[in-house]
Amino acid sequence: MTEKKLVPIDTSFIRLDSLLKFVGAVDTGGRAKYLIQNGEVSVNHEICTMRGKKLHSGDTVEFQKNLYEVCEK
């Protein structure tokens, strides 16, 4: 696995599908929805199939051997 990439946000949370688009892991929200519902994304080391999952500072997302950590801006 590659090193953890910090994802600074200036809101109290970011939705899982939006995070994948924000970091450039997917091109469209539809693609994010498909991958999440297909069980290809983990949140805090557990598979998450809720595309609208709210992520807060400290939460981690793993997708295709990349690890992202949400943090405050």
C-alpha cells in the first residue's frame, strides 16, 4: 500500500462519493456510486457500501491500494 494521503476539508464532513471525486480517484459520481455499492471501498478498515456516508476529520478511506485520511483544513 502507498503512503497515506491527507485530504483537507473546510466543512464539517464530506460524503464518501464526493471524496473519491475530490481526490481524483474516479471521474464521475456514477462511477463512485458503482464502486462503493460493489464493495470496493473501505472506510476505517471496513467495507462501506453507503455512497452518502459522512466522513469527518480522522476517518480513513482505502480504494485501489490508496489510503486517504480526512483532515481539517
